[in-house]
Amino acid sequence: MNQQNDIVAVASGAGIFNTLCAAVKAAGLVETLQGAGPFTVFAPTDEAFAKLPAGTVADLLKPENKGKLVAVLTYHVVPGKIMAADVKTMKAKTVNGQSLDVQVTAEGVSVDSAKVVKTDVDASNGVIHVIDAVVLPM
């Protein structure tokens, strides 16, 4: 692993993204997320992955489901570095080509059906915003 504080290193060191990090490795996206970026990652916690129906994560991690896993993970990534102060209600085009529905309300920010629970986790090649659910592409 590269020693800078890139998105993968920051997520790996946080201790709450073990499932996400395992999925990124299984999908072959480690080098991509260690690349120049910048990226904005809406990162589901281990608790968020645990909310999925039983067996979903194990199923996605199977080699034969790599394409589906890549589609799910890249749906959590938006090109560019978008800090919380710059977030507004919008459709944010993701790396997988589909758009996330970003809503800013008095209660906070949501991305599709997930709530943003922590913002602006800085990385050398982007930023991580922590979400409480896994968002799935259509």
C-alpha cells in the first residue's frame, strides 16, 4: 500500500470501513482509489453493510459477481473533491455513470436513502463522507 494518506489508506486506518475495504480489494479498485483523483467517496460503515439482507455482502464478494460489486462501489464515488460546505441538493453523477440523489435539508444531508453521518474526512486524493447505509444503483 502506498504510504500517503490516500482514500484507501484513510479508510483502512479508520477502523469502521473493514467491509468497504474488503469489497474495494475484491473489486480490484484499490489502485484506482489510490490514484490522483480527486474523488469524493460516500463511504458506508461496517454497520451500514450489516443492514443489507443476510448474505448480500458475501454474495457480492464472490469472484463471479465482481462486475456487480464494481457497479455498487463506483456508485458511491463522485469525481472531484466536494467538501461539505459545497454540497447542495443535486443529482451527482457517479463514477459508474448513474446519478446519486443528494438532498440537503434542515435535518442534514442524504444521498439516495443514506444519511451522511460524518463529513470532510480528508485524504490526499479526495474526501470521504461517511454514510449510514449502502446505496444501490438502479
